[in-house]
Amino acid sequence: MAVVKAPDILLPKLSIDYHKWAVIACDQFTSEKAYWNQVHQLVDNVPSTYHIILPEAYLDMGFETRIKSVNENMDLYLRSDLFIQKKGLVLVDRTTPFQPHRLGFVCIIDLDEYQYEEGIKGKIVASEKTVLNRIPPRVKIREQAPIELPHILVLIDDTSGLIPALFKQKDKYEKLYDFDLNMGGGHLVGYLIDDFDSTLSKINKMIETTPLVVGDGNHSLAAAKVCWENIKKHALEADLIDHPARYAMVELTSIYDDGLAFEPIHRVLFNIDEDNFFHEINRTSQGSVPLKVISSDGEGYLLTSNNPFETISWVQEFLDNYLPNHPEASIDYVHGMDSLIKIVEENPKSIGITMPHLDRSQLFAYIKEKGVLPRKSFSLGEALEKRYYLESRIIQKGKM
């Protein structure tokens, strides 16, 4: 069975305002509710993916009710004849505030070939450690959802330059959309690759040599895997044949893409006793390279290794041990220095720990040799560069 396949894609009809339809991935701006409140004001009372996702900034605000509303809105959108259906891969050209082009294509991947648990190998693997308690809320959203929307970015070792070659031929494909993204997210163009057999054959051949690595959306893909395994436990064998929930829709992009930026994910700690924190972390500090820390007292530094992989592991291991012993404290993971500084300034008794950049050329080799990285080790671009929800796909059998 092929690991990567072409999906039956649902797109909003052209009468729908795509600028308001597409919103950024739900796991962005988690400590900045003001961002999501602006999105809500922009799209209120019009069809939008905002109404069929759960922004994680709202997870502390009665998300059970929100999940019910999300699933009801999905059903409503299906009944309202909002979509057109296309078969094929979608070649995506994304412009961001920081990059002129990032190329990829929307496809589906086989969840039976995906492994996120440490020590288990598969043809699709996680890049970072999966935090098991972050999966259940996502499972609750997906298990009753009739459709899925992708914000997952999967990396492929495309040494042959297959994806750029497809882009050079873009004019022969049907253009599906071409519009500005809201909230300063840039621009998005999509082309339908309906003659996909040769492309898929080449992609699946690449995977036989080097597995796909999940770059963004590790926990959402893990939730899709859990849902599929649960379906397999309770469904008849005949009902599992070609079941749409066996697959998850993702955007596949080359790790060598010039528009794919590897950015650090910073840590921000809330309700922290600064003296106690710095006393404890400095006791474990190793190396001689300064790592910037931001607090209410200004900037300071921790001394750490010149190896960014080791630095990230050290910081996360310390925090994993520190936080359970200080239940009054909490943590969030922040994209971008501007956001980190703003959050620290707005939250007394908070500390921001900046994290180093990773070298993308070392990622596949590191995962092959040592397994997954600590969670939130890197980000594929800044927050505004994350994938916007646009395409969707049926995941309940017989729904459409």
C-alpha cells in the first residue's frame, strides 16, 4: 500500500470569501487571545474555518461546548452545499511576511505507516517527543468530526528537486485559488495536479530510503492515529477497507526548500520566583555559550553547550523536572522574539528563555541516529508563516 496518496479534496465554492475562510493553525498564538479575538471579529457570521476548529488559546474556556459547536458547524457546512470536490494533489505556493515562496503539496498519508512512540520505526515518524496528555483534546475534536482540515507540515528528503520541478510546470495545472491571507499571513496560490500517478510513484520510492518526518502538527497527527486505531478496534473488517479515517491530510514539503525557515520555539514561564529559578537552573548549567533569558529585571544569560541539540535537550529536561515541583508555575511555547518579549512584559513574574536555531541539514541524520528531539525543539517558520486551514476532506465513511 502506498504511503502517500491523492485525496478527494473539498474546497469552498468560489462564492465564499477565501480571505475570511482560511485561518491560521489552531496551535498558534496560544498566549495571545487578542489575536484570535481579532479573527473572530473578522469572520463573525460568515463561513470560515475559524468556526470548525478549536484555537488552543481557548482550551481553558469550556472547550467541550466549543468542540460540540465545531462538529455541528462541520455538519452544517456539508448540508449547506458549501463545497466543491476535486481529486488530486494541490501544489501550494505560499508567500509569507518573511519568505517570497514556500512550496509543497497537499496529499494524504497512511496512518498505519506512522509511528510517534519513541523507539518504534515507521515510514512516517515524529520529529519531536509526543506529549501524551496533549493528544486527548485533539482526539475529542476528531473522533466525531465528519471532515478534517490540514495544518500538518511533513518534511521529505527531496534531493531530486521533485517539488520545485512541479512548480516550474504550474501553468499547465488548474489554478484553484489565489488570494491574500488574513491577519498578515501573506499570500496563497494553489494548483490542482490531477495527473498525479508519476509524482506519487516517485514520492513513495523516496520514502523507501528515508522516512517522512513530521515537522509541524505532531500532536494533531498523533490524535488522528489514535482515532484510526480506535476505529479498527470496533469496526468490522469489511468496513475498514478504504476507510477515509485511515489517512490524514497534510502538506508535504522538501526539507531543502529555500522558503522553509527553521526557527526556535522559545519558552515562557509564568508565576515564577526568579531567584529560586535561576539558582536551580544555574546549578545544572554546562558549557560556555550564553543563552539569553528575559525577565522583569531585564536580560540575563545562562551558560550552555555550543551544540543546539544538546542545549534544547538540557533546557527541556530541566523544565520537565522543575515544573512538577513548582505547581504554581506554568509554561507556554512561543514563536518569535517579539511575541516572547511582549508576553514577558505583560505578565509579572514571568521569564522568557530564548532557544537556539537548529541546522536543518542535521535533522534527518539526528532522528535516524538518536530518535526524536525534545518537544517544541523547532518551528517551521514564525507564527505568521504557519499553515492556514483551507482544504478539507471527509473522514467519516459514507458521509458524502
